[in-house]
Amino acid sequence: MPTQEIPPKIPEEIPEEIREIIDDFDLLDDWDSRYQYLVEIGERLPAMDAADKTEANWVRECMSTVHVAAHRIADTPSRLVYSGDCDTAIIKGVVAILVRLLSGKTPLEVEDTDVDALFKGLRLEEHLSPNRHVGIYAIVNKMKGQAQAHAAGAT
């Protein structure tokens, strides 16, 4: 597969936390390098507690087996910390990015996070199959749903 050059193009209005992630990827010249970096990020994702690998935390819409869980931070209960796992290297990398991006936020901040800007900046939709693209958004929706459940006091 020939490598494709990826020109940097980040709109100014992207939040700094998302810009930092995109900037990390922009240091890499082609999709093959970005793919490998995404795999490496996934390899560094802390192991998810087996007790969190439940039906409630399973992202059913994903082709891969993906679990994500949100917990309140003990000393700052208004904020959440996420964990996740996946059996596919590339998607595990995406889960790791989402865990990094959404952890430490309040449920409202999670809901307001512009994940579309992140995915567009990384140009994932251009390089992943439509099924994988649907699965990635299912992960986001699960994480945002978990935040909403915490906001409603359901967890």
C-alpha cells in the first residue's frame, strides 16, 4: 500500500486539548506512520479492571470487542475518569485517545467535547472502513451516555 502524505491543516477554533493530540499525529508524515502510532498508544492504555468488562460497558455496535467504563474521581466526585479495552490494536488506540481526552472532565464537559473535530483533524474517516467509523462513534456515544448517567445520579 503506497503511503499518502498528510498535510497539516488544523482550524484555529479547535480546543487546545484536541489540538495537542492532532499536533502529535501531524509530526508523522503518512498514514502508515500514524497507524503505527495509534497502535502504540493503544499498547500503552492501562489495563481495564476485569470487573468493568460488563454487558453495561460493552459497545455492542463495534465490530471489535470494546468496553469502556466511567467512574467518579474519588477526591473530585464531580469529575469522571474513564477506562477502556479493545481486542483490536487500531481501535484500542482510538479508545486510548478517547480515555485521555474525556477523563478528568465533568459530565457536562464530556458532553460538550467536540470529538468530531478530533476525528476530522486526525482524518480517521479517510482511512478506516465505514464499519470502523460507525464503531468509533458508538464508543463516543457510550462514553457520553455514561457521563449522562453519572450526571443523573444513575450510577
